[in-house]
Amino acid sequence: MLNNKLIIYQVLPRLFGNNNSYCIPNGTIEQNKCGKFADFTPKALKEIKKLGTTHIWYTGVIEHATQTNYEKYNIKPDHPAVVKGKAGSPYAIKDYFDVDPDLAIHPDNRMEEFEELIERTHNEGLKVIIDFVPNHVARQYHSDKQPNNTVPLGANDDSSRAFSPYNNFYYIPDTAFHGQFDMKLDAKEPYHEFPAKATGNNRFDAHPNSNDWYETVKLNYGVDFINGGNHHFDPIPDTWTKMLEILLFWASKQIDGLRCDMVEMVPVEFWEWAVPKVKAQYPNLLFIGEVYQPHLYKLYIEKGGFDYLYDKVGLYDTLRNIICGNQSATAITHCWQSLNGIHNKMLNFLENHDEQRIASQFFASNPFKAIPGLIVAACMNTNPILIYFGQELGELGMEAEGFSGRDGRTTIFDYWSISTIRRWRNNGDFNNKNLGAESVKLLNTYRKILNLCRTEKAINQGLFFDLMYANIEGWRFNQDKQYTFFRKHKKELILFVVNFDGVKADVAINIPQHAFEYLNIKETPTIIGLDLLSNESEEYSLLSTKATNVSVPKYSARIVKFTLE
């Protein structure tokens, strides 16, 4: 029986199903086309599940600002000057109660098409995660699907006050918005906003520049940033009740999780108040938070009620540095130790929409160089691992798609098509016919590793023991390029030796006496071990007085399973 270890597949529907191979930089939806909810067919979902996937994070579901005109569907158009890219940012929410019309075959039935996607996903044994963006909305936020018994954001604001606990937004009174960028772009008239609202990245003036989140406005949760950050939480701020309504609205759609954007920019008191209320009705709904300040981790888990948080500034940054040859593998030990017991609450990843592609020239250039890092991130503990669509195929991310430019990332702002995904999909056949040999090899490697996470109880449930302290300055062990640890469940013991080096490593692993005591295993001079990657069996010794010899291929690992007596 499989456990509940989460393996999350993040995908932008806008890009996933787009078959157009001749995209134009900054192209319109008519020129470049757009993927749809319907592209996630039962066949597509089965193929995603083969990766070991348990959850799909559909990124960019909730309606956001766009330069595409949907007036005929009674959707108010956005001024292009305050929209990033032709498609717009998925994090500039335009209507909290609607889905992106781009993603529907029939935009007037867009919510029904999304609900059908949820049902299809569940039918294939997968769970659904969508974004919740609590900190900011699009500059021209306007809900055309607001429930009848609710009040729109900002409807009752007193815009003459910079801050009021009764306001949903922050204002710069008596001042027109005048961004330090082209305020007209392709429109007939410049963008007009009076009085100006504060910008989403906590800019409380009327003049954000192109490096700011200028397309968004900051939501007011009762924190008076203008006067030193004083809290006004009694009575409950109006924004709190409105955001709770939104959370309950999406939970009612039978989704399984919310990836909450930039939660550290929203007071933890809101989450402490809201999450239990949501979970009282939907107890299995997951809350995954994006937090980049490690000193806040425990606060948002223990007080805020989050199930998992991003481990970006810890494990991601460390693994990236090791993969690129800029840091010693010994730093991995510090990563998990610094988490002070909450490592099982951290979401690990090597790619997502914010980060550069592994295969890009800005990262490793070679996707296979990251396989040791993938094994560490996926197998070191019981916590979740996230895979970003195309990562498993070696997507380069080296195109200049439009707004974002050539930066090693896959665009989230443009109508575009992803070459590796397009070739893998092959018009819905998923037969690897159009994939090159290297992509197929990489895909099979990812499948092997991630499915081990699902099937091996020592990985998804077992104890963890870091062996590095016993192997510093080892006789045949390069602590800068190799990392080694145990996982154990009942009579199953797995030895991991990962090799970040570009050459084969014949290493000798010292196993300290404490490991035998902590894991409750007996020393044995001879035992057969099965390498779960190669399926090759070999004789090993597990002794505190004699090193265990292991030969590890370049940019790979030995994952040796022992069955104990």
C-alpha cells in the first residue's frame, strides 16, 4: 500500500496543451494560440501520473489581468500598461471568483470546463492544487462573478485615507498614479488611477517602476505600514472576511490544496484565523505557503497552520550551488539541521515558475547534472517534492518569449509553447516518438526515482540518518562531491550515496556505531544489497570497523536496499 508522500507536478495549462511550434515573441492569443483545460485528457493525466505524481498544481487558473479582450463575455478589459505580457501574470488576480477564459474552449462555460478538469483529475487518482494569491490583486481588479450576497473588494473603501482597517486597499490620497514606465503602451489613452493605490510589493507611493510589481495593488489586512506597521485586528478587518469567503468558494469546488503566494506578506494572524475555519469544513484541504525567510518558518507552520512551506533559501539554493560546483555537499547537512525538526513540513524542488531551468545556460546546462540533487530532494525525508513541467524532459528555457526575455525561465506572461512538452505530448499520443534519446533517458530516470519515493516505505515513511559526519576527510570519499545517508523502515534499510561529480567515484563509506544504535540494526560482514536504480545485486559489508565500498556513476547515485534479518 502506498503512503501519503506528495509528489507535485506543477504545470501551466496555458502552455501545456499549446501545439503551436511557430510562436512569435509578444504574440497575441490569435497568433500564438493557448493551451486549454481540455488538453488534460485522461491519457495526459495517466502519463503525468506515471511520473509518480500524486498532485497536479494547475498554475494560473484564477482569472487574472490580460491584454486579450473578452468584452463579448462581459469581462471588463484591462489597460495594457498595467499588464505584464500579452497573456498577463497569473499572480495579478482580476476576479477571485472566476477562472481564466483563455483556458476554456468555450469561454462562457469556463467554470464548468474547470470543474470537469477537477473531475477528470480525480478520476485518474490524482489530486488538484491551485494558486491562492492573498497579498495583491490586479490594478484594475473587477469581479463580474461576485456572489450576490457578497461585497466587492474596495466597494466601501474611504480612499481619502491612506490607511483604514475598514479599507481593502492602501491609498495615496489626492495623488494620481504615475508609474515610472510607459503609461500608455498600445492603448489610445494613458492609464489613469486616482487616487493611486499602493503597489503589491509594499510600495506605498504613486511611482512604482518596472522592477516593482506595478501591475498589482496591495491588499490591506489591518497592518498600518504607513505608521510603523501597527496592527488593527480587533474588530476583524473587512479584508479578512472577504478573503475567507474566497477560500471557501474554491474549497467548495472540491480542490485538494491551495498553493498560497507570498504568505509572509500577509500577517500570520490572518492565517491563524482563516485556516482553521476552512479546515473545519474541508479538513483534508492542504495549505502550501511560499515563505522565503527561514526565521518565519515555524511561525507560519505552528501559528499560521500551513501544512507545508517552500524550502527555497535552504535546500534549493544549496543544491543549486553544489550542482554548479560552487558549494560543498557537506552543506546539505546544515540545511536539514537548521530546520530544527520541521524538515518534514518543507516542500523541496529544483525548478518552479520562479526559478531558472536546470538545463538552461543560467543553471547547469546539462539536466543530468541535477540527478544527484533530485535524489537528495526527493528521498532524504518524507516531505513533498515538486517537479515543474518539462523539468523531467530537460527543457532548456532559453527562448526569448516576449515580456520576460531570455532569462533561463519559462514565461508565465506570454502565449507560448514549450518544445519538450509539445514533443512529449505528440498531439495527445504521448508515445515518446518525437522525443530525443536524451529526453527519454531523463524521463525514465525521473520516473524511476520518483516512483521509488512512492513504493519504498523506507523512503516515504522511514527514519533518516546522515552519514556525512563520519566521512569528512574520509579515506576514499570526497565530501565536496558526494553525499551519503541511510533511510530505514522496519527490516528494510536503504543506503544512499549520491555523486555530484562528473567522474565515477569509488568510495568507502564509514558507518559509525551510532548509526547501528539509532537505526536498531546489527552489524554484518556480508549482506546482499540491491541497487534500486540499476536493479543489480552486489555483496556489501555493514560494519562500524570496516568501510563499505560503493562504486557510484557520475552525476548519479547508488540506492542500495538491504533486507535485514
